[in-house]
Amino acid sequence: MAKEKRFEKVHSDGAMSGCEIWVDTQTGVQYFFHASGYAGGMTVLVDAEGKPLLYRRTPDAPEY
């Protein structure tokens, strides 16, 4: 039986931009990731109150 992946990429903004949104499959928390050259960074996405944004898959969501 294959082990389920902890993180899933749910959005990618263009081939060259390096901006992606990843979701923790166990908690639903969304993370923003940006890569540029040899550097990159990831941070949690939060709402106006500072609470982590949770991901809810819609039926028409594309696969990345």
C-alpha cells in the first residue's frame, strides 16, 4: 500500500513565476511557496483575523 503524501500542490501561477499554493493533507492548512533561482520560501496563508486558511476542494478544481 502506497503512503499518502503529506503535502499536495493545489495551485501553480504560471510556468516561470515560481508561485505555488500547497495544502497539508492532514490539516487542510494552505501554504504559499515561492522559488527564485537558488532561493525559495514557504509561509502559511492567513485570513484577516490571522487564522490559517483551510482548503476545501471543489469538484471542478484542476489537478496539478
